[in-house]
Amino acid sequence: MAKASARYVCQNCGAVTPRWAGRCDACGGWNTIVEEAGLSVAGPEGKSLGAKKGRKAALMPLAGEEAAPPRLSSGVGEFDRALGGGLAQGSAVLLGGDPGIGKSTLMLQAMAGWARNGAKTIYVSGEEAAAQIRMRAARLGVSESPLMLATETNLRDILTTLDAEKPAVAAIDSIQTLWADHVESAPGSVAQLRAAVHELVSFAKRREVALLLVGHVTKEGQIAGPRVVEHMVDTVLYFEGERGHQFRILRAVKNRFGPADEIGVFEMTGAGLSEVRNPSALFLGDREKRAPGAAVFAGIEGTRPVLVEIQALVAPSSLGTPRRAAVGCDSARLAMILAVLEARCGVSFGAQDIYVAVSGGLRVTEPAADLAIAAALLSSWRDKSTPAEAAFFGEVSLSGALRPAPQADARIKEAEKLGFTRILAPDKTKPLSGGTARLDLLETLDDLVNRFGRPPGHE
Ligand code: TYD
Ligand code: MG
């Protein structure tokens, strides 16, 4: 039975026989019949791959010179940075974000930039009328750009347009409005989204068009979100920000053409998005009026060091189960730090509500933020400010020991640049050669607790 899928094929005429023979009955050739094992024994043809063979793919060695794809600069520096140094030719980029966060604004500014820099650029909108886009362009001051507009939602018409016009860069705003006529479900459904994006991306790869797709993040409901197509594109960018804040962060979560986790920082103004070149100054806020419960974290976002202020509030709870709320950082991470403080350092927050927030609307995901979060908590708990000249970084392990953080040099350098003269960091962190800041090294979280002093009953 194991041989069920084996077949004997004449290499001369291609005739298939169930058993081997010295002479092919079909063409009369001698010694031309060779056994060919089928590809699959899993089931009948149509249900499995069956016995039919495909074409053999060409194999090539790993070594070899490959030119990096040419990059197009949009002139919007923070966008180029998030892309990994400009838009790679022929790449597919997904730009996701909440509705109203500024995706269309960012896209229009960047597209106008590429058009101005000489690339043939087409912006296809399925959401807004041409008049609306023109009004926005006037407000953004990019009306003079040779960018071409289309308002269209039919996938077939969009592909035909791109095929005829042969742009170097094309943007589709948004993928949820696309409608592919070969798929029988409503626009915005998972099936429509997958089919439309698959067609667009394979078209763009064949024609070397750089393709930018805008997708709305959806919380619930009938509309599929951009996550279902993340695997089909080269680069995934998310545009994030708090509604009440004017700051917006463009974060690369996947990038086949550059580092992931790179961020671009923008500010939403009356005339569109303006770049923030020095994010640390922004996230640190006003350092003059400092209250207890704040600690400065020397972080790394992508390839760039960024200093942020972490704020904590520890207050007596009136609830049976005290509240733990984290804005801009991981609540599981906060729970872990609280558990280590309790188990290893004897500091208990059992009867206290705890709130932790990251200033400026940034999201901090690095484990190296642990030490700063702990410092902010202890500072609020003891009602004692952290030193004004100090910045913190370091990861807390479950044993209470501090683990060194990667790229310590870059963190220390940025902190020095912003005038911090004291760095609290894990033991064994090396000082900068020629650096001016004093390193204050800590072995365990307990060492940090001792800096704040313990109240009676917590020794
Ligand atoms: P938009 O780009 O339309 O968001 P999205 O495409 O992500 O849904 O931006 C919407 C918001 O941005 C809108 O509430 C108004 C604000 N905005 C400004 O504050 N300044 C501007 O210059 C522009 C164009 C928009
Ligand atoms: Mg929009």
C-alpha cells in the first residue's frame, strides 16, 4: 500500500504505466521508463496535492552581491526615519491607526513630498471627495505638489488605473473601502480585505510600485482591521497617540527594509503634522515644577534614545480590591514590579491604589523601564522627589536583582545631553569614556528602596 502513489513514467513520451517495463508500449522506446514517486499519499487528487509534479525551483547560493533597493525620501524626516531611511522602491507599506488620528493627513503630506521630489505619485481615496482632499492640501500648504488624485473604491478600476499610469508610488486610503468584485462579501469584511490587499501587493511587486495602504484599527464590529493583512506587506507602521494630546507617534512594528521599533514623532497643528526633532525635550515636559512620584527613564525607541518621565501615584484605597492602572506601560509589568517590591524588599502596597502613567502619550514597552517605574512608585509612596539631576534605567528580575540594559552608552549619552548628571543603573554598567555624568550603580531593587528610606514597620 505504501507504493500506492508510485507510478512509472516514460521519459521519452511521458506515458504513465502502473508497473515497470523494459520497453514503453506507447512509443516503443527501450529503457525509458523510470519510477516516479508521487508528491503526496495523503488522499485523492483534488483533495491533496496528488501525484502530479510541479516545476523544480532554481536554487542559488546564499553569498552574492545584492544592491540595496533605491530609497525615496518624502522630505518628512520622521516618516522617512520610521520607514528605515525613506521608502524602498517596490515595497508594500501598511499604515494603521485609530480613525481620526491623522493617517490621511500624514499620507497626504508624505505623498506630496515624494511627488515634489520627482516620483510619479498617485493618491487613491475611497473615503473623501476630491474637493475635501484639495481643501486639506491647501491647509497643509502642499497644493503646489504634482501629486495626482483619484477617488475610487473598485479594485479592478484601481488596478487598471495604476497599470495605465505606471506610478512609482501609490497610496490607497483606506483598504477598508476597497471592493473586489470577485469576492462575494461586503467591503470591509475579512474576505474582501484579504483578497484586495493580496491583489494590490502582488501587482505592486510585479510592477515595482511602492504601495502604501491605509487601514483603520477597529475595536469591534463588522469591519476587519489592518492586522489581518500585516503578513502580506513588507512594512507595518502604526500611528498612535492619545486623543487629548497633540503628539503622535509613528511606530514601525515590522520592517523588512529597516529596523523595527523605530519611531517618528509628530505634533498635530492647525497646519497639519509637524515633525518633532528632539522628542526627549518633549516627553520630559516641564522639569522645573517637580512633585514626588516622578522618575526620568532613559529609554531607547528603535535606534534612538528617548528620555521620558514616568509618573506614579500611590494613594490609600477605599476599595476592597485596590486599583492598579497603567497608562502607557504594560500592566503585567507593573504587577511584577509590585510583587518583587513586596516579596524581595518588604514594601507592601496591599491597601493602596496605584496609578502609573508615561508623560506625553508615549508607550514604553522596554523591560529597562522597570527601575524608573519602581523609583516613581517609591517616590510617591515616601512622598520624596527623585533627585532632579537623576535618570534611571535597568530591568528588575523576579529575584530582585537588577539586570543590565542594552545600549547603555546611548542612554547615558542622551541623558548627559539633556543635563542629567547622575544615572541610576544596574551594577556593572560601564561609564562613558569622557562622560560627565556620575554613575550610581545598584545591585538589587532593595538598594533603590534604601535610597528612599524605609518607614517604621518596613525594615
Ligand atoms: P485625518 O488625517 O483625517 O485622520 P484619519 O485619516 O486617521 O482618520 O485627521 C483627522 C484629524 O486631524 C481631525 O480631527 C482634524 C485634525 N487635523 C488637524 O488638527 N490639523 C490639520 O491640519 C488637519 C489636516 C487635521
Ligand atoms: Mg482618513
